[in-house]
Amino acid sequence: MQHRPWIGLAMLLAVFMPAVHAQQLANEPVKQLDLKRYLGQWHEIAHLPMFFQRQCVDNITATYTSLPDGRVGVRNACRTRDGKMDDANGVARTTDKAAGALEVRFAPAWMSWLPWVWADYWVLDVDPDYRWAVVGSPSRDYLWVLSRDAQMQRAQFEALRHRAAQRGYPIEKLVMSAPLN
């Protein structure tokens, strides 16, 4: 049998190339975000699994409202396995990193001075008409696909999912929260 060193190299490249090419887009918040247009109710289409959403089965929404102090009120709601509605209320604030880089807190207000109660909330992609948005984090541990409508076109979702993969998010773990058309 003839020795072919290129086969070993080809196999090595095949193993490592997907990791090298997996992140083709920078994982960073959008540079332009009109917070007033972002306010209102969003329907969650999909999310990465996380502890604080474990009770949610469907009808997941996030509602953002303007607060007098310039921050944003956050109300997350969902239907649970027993058919009841569950909600959590928090506050978001802008940062000086980028227009789409926010921080959110669900801990009580008296704890707001602690830096670890604030979590990064990065708007990664937003529709020019603010009909859909993708939210993530620097760690890539959080990812939400949001829509103004309770459903999303499959082609639109797949395009957003692909862009999240290009940013290095583990899209194979996405949990679908709403139907696709």
C-alpha cells in the first residue's frame, strides 16, 4: 500500500475546518438601534435552553416599555405546563458599548448596584421595519429569535438561524417556542 501523507492532512482539515469557518460574522451588537421603535411586545420564536425559562411551554412574550428615568421596563411572560401564565419583571439599561448593547436585571432594585445582577442583552440583528430581532450575549449562552407576530416564516427563521450559527451560537440546541409558516 502506498503511503499518502495528504490523506492525513485532508482528514485533519476536515475535522478542524468547520470550527474555523463556524464563526464568519462577529458576535457583536448592532451599531444602530432605535430604542423607541424596539419598545412594545415581541413574541419569542426560539431560544437557547436556560434555567429561568424551564417552566415555559409556549405563548412566550417580551414586552418593553419606556420608563421615566430613561431605562426600559421588561416584562417576560409565558404559558406553563399547567396552563397558567407566568411572568417576570425587570429593567434594561443602555450601555456605552454600542446602541444594541443593553444590560437587563430581574433582581430587586435594591441589588442594582451589584454588577453581577446585570446581564448582557445584545440585539444582534433587527429588521429595518422592527418586525423581527435576534438577541444574544458575548458568551453565546443566550439567544432569542423574536418577532412582532406570533409566528414567523420558515425561510426568515432559517436565515436568522444561519446568521446566528455564523456568529458561533450553538443553534443545534435551539428550542422552538412558536410555529413557523
